[in-house]
Amino acid sequence: MREVTATEASRNFSKLLDAIEHGGDSYTIVRHGRAVARLEPAGGVGGRALRELLDSRPRDPSWSRELAELRKDLMIEDRSWPD
């Protein structure tokens, strides 16, 4: 997490938000040498973070076979709706 002064944060707020939104960066806001706030991505998982998580794990070779088996057990309900 990078530190920025309150003055820098004020002057470059839009750039900080862009870095947080698009790069997932986090910042500690410092005033008079003391950390007073944090700017970081909002809760929830974005697409980039999810992709990085999935790519960091080994692929399960049996996943597609298990998925095919589960799909065979699905039943499509035929519902007629009144006009």
C-alpha cells in the first residue's frame, strides 16, 4: 500500500481513483506524518481479481467430465403459461 500526503491526494484525487478502479491499487493518506485514512477498492471481487485467482490455481482435469454428468441429470420443465 502506497502512502500519499493529504495534499497529494487532494490534488490527484481523480488519478488515485483511476488507479484504484483499474489497477486495484491501495493508498494510505498521511497528514502531518500520521496515517489518517485508506483508499482502496470497494468490497467485492472484480473480474481481474477473479481471473487472477482462477489462474493461480491448478486446473481440475475432472471438472468437465463432472459438469457433463451433472448436465445429464438436469430436467427441463415444460410449463405452459396461460395467454
